[in-house]
Amino acid sequence: MQVAIALFDQMTALDAIGPYEVLQRVPDFDITFVGHSRGEIRTENGMLGLTVDATFDELPHPDVVLMPGGIGSRRLIADQVVLDWLRTAHASSRLTTSVCSGSLVLAAAGLLAGRPAATHWSVYDVLESLGAVATGERVVPLWDERIVTAAGVSSGIDMGLAVIAHLVDDVAAMAAQLETEYDPQPPFDSGSLAKATPEVRQRVREYGRVRN
């Protein structure tokens, strides 16, 4: 099964790498990182480089599409190369997925019109301006529509497991979970907007990290 994960400059690394780490545990999944051109892209802070191994044109009909987010996703909303690739890929894909603000790109391609979708909490308004219905859910599967969206950054791991369960079976998903020892036990309970205190929200603004 061919899985295409899009890469682009100023993306959020974990949006792509989180799902990748669980998806690649399934032997039948062949994962390719795709982009505008082969070679390195730099993630949003410029510290990390990831490599595009195939262009969008070289992989027009993957079985699974994954669009990550990050500040760079804002440019993709008006990028006709990416939008046309998404429309073409979705016409024959088994699943088209997004993590974080990657859902903005799916919405811009017309794939989420009037549909509920997850995204990073900082861009609910942008998602709705593009015709989708923003939700606070961590993962929003629309199996009949062959679309799955996930909220911010770390939620892509949860989405990856849901994708495996849907395309293979629950045991395969649980095996991937065990192999990666994904058993979250964070020392704090501040991982959603509803749980964060005003002080935490202010620190996020100070750090300038609300750009997903």
C-alpha cells in the first residue's frame, strides 16, 4: 500500500514523523515523502531538514495521502500544484488525511466543504473560512468520505493508529502501538485549549509557537 506524506518548507516535523513512525511498522505500507521537488526542506524553525524523495507529479495516485501542517501550510492554501495533486490523489485514494493545519490545505482543495474536521486550535477560524466545520476532537474520521483529520501535532500519532486499524485491523494498530511503546503518561494535563490555564496560554503566545 503506497502512502504519500507531503513535505514543504516551514512544516511542523512531528505532523509528518509522528504518523510515519506508526504507519511504517506495517510491512505492507510503502511510505514515500513527496514535495514540489526532490531534496531537502527545512521545518518551521529551520533547525531540522527532511528529504523529499519524489515529486507530487511522480506519485499522483497513492493509496493514502497525508498532509501535515505548520506555518508553511498557509502558502499551500493558494498553491495550485498542491491543490490539484490533492484533488487528483483523493479521487482514487483509500484515505486522504491531514494533521494540524494540514486540514486547511484539504479544505482549500474543496475536500472538506461542509464537513467536520480537526485542526490546531489556533486556526479554527481559518478552517471555517475555507468551508469546513472546525471541531475540538482529536481525530475526526469520515470513513465514508475516505477522509481523516487530526488536531495539533501529537494527534497525528493517534490518527496513524486509527488509519492502521481501518485499513488492516485492530491488532495491527495495537502492534504498532506496542512496538513504538506509545503509552502516553504526561507529567501535566495541559494538552488542549480547554485544559490550559491563562498563564500557560500567555506563555504560548510569548514563545510564538501558535503558528501551526
